[in-house]
Amino acid sequence: MFPSVMLLLYVILSQEIADGVNKSARAVQAAEAGIRQIGSRAHQQTMSMIQERADLPVISLQPVVTGAAKKTSRAVSQATRRFMNMISGGELGSEMEDNREIDPEP
């Protein structure tokens, strides 16, 4: 091939790679924002549950707080798995599922 044709192919390929990297970076940023939103929403729901039961004695509130914390943790973990699976194109599915089996949901 002629040097000018090779240079043109190199420039095109470089631009395609740069575009792919930029799209991947935007996808990761969107996933991170989604995870933060889910965590924030789970926190809000947990606080709401606690406030609804604020008039209960401390002893009866402890199981509620424990249950809410577990649900929040599971929701954030599940959202993280889904986003990571989406970003990786499904490559992390089995690895993330293996982690889930270590700490199964009740």
C-alpha cells in the first residue's frame, strides 16, 4: 500500500478507537450516577421507614433497622451487579452471580 493510504487508515482507526473509549467512559459515568441515585433512594426509603416507626420503643425498632439495612445493602449490590453486567456486556454475569451465592438473599 501507499504510505498516504496507510496514514489515512491509521488516522481513521485512531479516531474509531478514540470514539469507542469516549463512549465507554460516558457509559461508566452514567452507571456510576445510576448507582449513586439508587443508593440515595435506598437511603431515603430506609430513613422514611425509621421515621414512620419513631414512636416505637427502641427494642422493637432494632429489627426494623436491621431489616432495612439488609434490604438497602441487597438493593445496592443488585444494582451494582446489573450496571457492571451492562457495562461489561454480560462478561461479569457468572462472576457476579458467584459472589451472590456467598451471601444469599433470604
